[in-house]
Amino acid sequence: MKFRIGIRSSIIVLFLGLYLSSLILLNNYFVKQQGRTNLALKKIKLDESFAELDYGTELENNKIRELVNRFRESLAETEMIRNESQIYSSVFLFLMMLISIAVFIIIFYKITRPLKELQNATAVIRKGDFSLKLPETGIKEMKELKQSFNSMSRELNSVQKKLLKAEKELIWKELSRILAHEIKNPLTPIQLSIQRLEEKFETDPEKFAEIFTESVQIINQEISNLQKLVRSFSLFAKNIEPEPRIFNCYHFIADIVKPYQINYNIQMKGEKEVLINFDQTHFYQIITNILQNAIEASTTEETRIEFLISKNNEAKIQIRDFGIGIEAEELNKIFEPYYTKKKKGTGLGLALVNKLIEINNAEIKVESVKGKGTKFTILAELA
């Protein structure tokens, strides 16, 4: 991961650079001033022997001594001024440092707090919550930035609501279309059977008894199809909560396929002692849906399906058929709701399978070759 310095760190580094540069400049100034003072002192210093010179008369000697004493007093006073200057300079530098730090903290807080608020608000927006509104306070630039952010948030919120509304309408339209189509399929033969019964009853009462049983069977079958359709939609719409249990998936699958093995060539292979932690009802629905799809995908007289169960770090259940297969561009659509290539299908079977797999923290993969068959692989947690 590439390291990038943040804005707070940049401000701190910039301040320290400017602050140290200022200290160095002030220090150089005071050093130069002290040098000038020392040079001036050297110029007014007199040699100690100057006071002992004899200029002839007592009066002149007294004047010279008085002058020397004045020079010494001036020297002491100048030295005291220099010391005071050094003290005042140190105090001045210390006060400047405190003031600079205080000003820096205030400016730093004024600049970085709104930026931190914007950063946190951006994280909230990224999660899809557009209801957040920042207080439009602070310096002019930050206030304008917050106003722009709030305006953007309001627009995104409005767009999200419109999209959700449009999506719901689209879903309901699609659902209505599918339901109308799927309900129409069984209603048509029911209607035809009833019309046939009415017609025979009125025109040919003798043959009415012959077709009655057949028509009733058709009606019952189509009613059963309607009930199946309603159950499929109901299951898919439910917020299903899993109730995981530990069981042997090999024996469980063997019990499921046993009735099918009377009419179809279904083989069980692999390890027989594979325990998984899974909702049994969900697992049953997953296996029966995939098994039913595999049977319907077979075009030959002998339907052949293989179950291969194995385990490593997780349980692996492979279900393979040797039917018509699925085209490559269709593979990523088979788990979508309402997607089906069957004449009589709701398009919810594999969508329900995918949903049950997800809520049980499992994984499903599919591989297929057109004309050679399809293989579903379920990966589940070992018990």
C-alpha cells in the first residue's frame, strides 16, 4: 500500500518548518545585535594602565581618573543592559512560541475539524445514507464546501428515492406479468376441460361419463400446478431464518434420491461419513430443486445423474447430469429470479436455491458444456 501523507500531517509539517525558520531568523538577529554591542564595548574599553598615567599636574590626573571611572560605569551599565536584553529576548522568544502554538492550534482546529466532518460524512454517504446534513458553519471556504456537500447529498437522496420507486414499480410490473402468464398456463386447460364437459353434457350425455374422469384428472393436475406456483412465490418472498442442525449429508441425499432411482439412473459416490451443519429443510429444497432440473435437462431415454460427496476443509457435494447443458452466456443468469428457459417454469427454483445457500453461509458453483451436461457444486461448512 502506497503511503500518502494526510492534510493534518501536511499542516503540522508546514507549521514546524515555518516556526523553526522564524526561530532561526530571530536568533540570528539577536546574535548580530549582541555582536554589535560587544564591538561597541571593546571600542570604549580602556586599558587599566590608562588610569595610572601621570599627566603632570594633580588636577589633570584627577580629571583623567574621573573620566576613567565614568567609562567604567558606562561599561557596567552597558553590560547590565546587554544581560537584560538577553533575558528580554529569551522571554520574547518564549512568548512568541506560546502565541504561535496557540494560534496554530486554533487554525489547525478550524481547518481540520470541518475536513474531518466531511470525511466522516463521505463515509456515511458511501454506505447509502443520504439523510446526513452538515452544519453550514466555519470560515467562508469551508461553509461553501459544506453547502455544496449538503446540496449534493439532497440530490443523491432524491435520485435514490426516484430509483427505488422506479425499481419497485418495475419489479411489480414484472411480477404481475410473470404471475399473469404462469396463472394463465394452468387456467387454459381447466377452462377447456370444463367447456368440454359442458358440451358433452348438452350434446352427447352418453359420452359424458367417459370424459368426466379424464377432465377431472386434468383439472386436479392444473390446480396442483397452481398450488406449486403459489408455494414457489411464497417461499421466495419469505425472509427465511435458518435452523442449522448437524447431520450426515451422504445419507440424507441418499434418502432423497431413493424414490427417483426407481425410474432414473442416479448414482451415489464418494465419502459416506460427511457431517455438515445446515438447515435440513433448506438442504432438502436445494437438493430436490437441482435434482429436478437435472432430470428435466436429460434428453436421452436413460437419465443419468451422479452425486459425488467429499470433504477436505469443507464438505463438497457435486451433482452432475449428462443432459443438454447450458450455454456459457446463460450461466450467470440461472440464479436470477424469474429467469427460465422452460415452457413450464416459474424461474424461481434456482433463485430459491441460491437464496437458501447464502443464508446458510454456503457456496454454490455451476459448470456446464452445451450438449454434454451440467455440474453443480455445493460447498458447506463441516460440523
